[in-house]
Amino acid sequence: MSTPERPDHVTPQAIIDAAIDSGRIAGTWLMTGADDALAFAEQTACRLLATDNPEAHPGYRVLTPDETSGVITVDEVRQASTFLQRTSADDSWRVLMIAHAHLVNTQGMNAFLISLEEPPPRAVILLVTDQPGRLLATVRSRTRRIRLPVKDIADQMRKAAQTMPPEFVAAAGSYAQGSPERLKTFLDHQGLWDDLHAARGKSFHEVEDFVRKLEDSAAQHLTMEMLLIAVESSCRESLTPRHPHASLPRWLSLWERLVRSFHDCETLNLSTERALVAAIQALGNASNHARA
């Protein structure tokens, strides 16, 4: 099971230092945060490998998305797994960092699950992403998670709350993950949020028209994020006294289906438009069922 997130008074660095000093550091870590997660992961590698230049160390490997396909492939993951299995004469650590871990394709992540759960001795895996919600639950459950401190967006949120609907502002905060830039992006697309909300009750052909009119891949990606946030919000609402808790498994199941569907679109080059149409209709059906 994933480890509960740190108390606010314990710094990420203190957590890592304590784990390394204990000699029982967890094998797999999930490091999130919009600002400094990659730099923090590299600092962790430096500490483990006792070097200021991990790139030149034979015990260090980094996986990043391919510039052309935009994903990390199963072949790259298999090569990384082989690297983790190696041993050294001096019994030194091996550190694998996966940058933008949500872009490992489905076959790659499935091939990596055993390594995530039980890394070889003296091996540490650092998963780094600013979008942890897009990782499969089977991946997140095999990690210890550290959320890096992010910039204060409270002032921006308060200003937005003065003129925008509370539900939209809350969704913007979820999307931002502490990043002022991500918050601004979301707040600039209130029209898209409103249109998406309206599309949930439309016919199949009307939903198709809505999706077809999305300007570009960036708008499609933002729509995916909005759908996941809407489902997450429904999961939380199902735990309130006003809603029957029996609906929670249905919402959780939908959330997992959407995560997998959107992940496959990006990593397997499947039709994003088709996935969005199916997701919007599924969300509409789930909302109608919850109101029934």
C-alpha cells in the first residue's frame, strides 16, 4: 500500500535522509510537485551514489519520453529492468529515475510492476511526475510518495473565487497542483469547463460535435484532465452524508477506466476523440444514475 503523505512539518529532504541513514530505504518512490520534483529526485540519486555528477555514474539511469512518440516504451523499460538486476563489485546502489512517469506506455508499466513492488537489493526507483492522478492505481499502490512543496497559489484562488463558480475554482485548484502557471491555464478555460458540463447530458452525435470542435491536442488533453477532476469530485461527494456511499465503487471504477483509456491514447497512439466521446457519455450516465 502507498505510504500516507508526510506531515507538513516534516520536509521531503528529512524523509529521504532518514530513510537512507536507516539503511532501509524503500525501493520505489513517487515524487510529485509541479516545481522541483525532478531536481529533488536527482539530489536523492546524488546522495545514494555519493556523487555530484550522477549522469557520469555507472549506477544511474534516467528514462525520459521519446521526443518523437512522446512516450517511454516497453523496450526502454525492459532495458532499465536489466540494469536494476546488475550487481557491482563494491555493492554500490543502482538508481533508476523515470521522468514524467505518467508517459510510460501501458505495456511498459505492466512489464515493470514486479520491479516496482520488489526492486532488487541495493536498487532504488524514483518515479517523477506532476500528474500522479494519471498513473494507474496498481503503480501508485507500490510506491512511497513524497509531494514536493509548491508555490503559494492561495491569492490567485481567492481572487478567482470572487467572480467564478466555487465548483470551477475547486477544479482549477486540483488541476494546478500548486503551479501558478497550471492554475492560470485552467482559469482561462472556464468556457471549456462549462461546455463540457453541458455536453454530459447531450446525445452521442452532440457529444461528437463538441469533441470535434476542440481546437487542438492541448484542448483535448485539458478536457481529459477536466473529466478526471469531475470524477474525483464525485468520488468525494459520494462520501458526504447527502449521498449514498454505495455509489463510491461505481465512481472509483469509472475513474480507473478513464485513467487507463487516456493513458492508452497517449502511449498507444489511439484515437483521442473516440476516447473523449466515450468518457463524456460514461460520466453523463454515471451522473444520471447517481441522481436516480
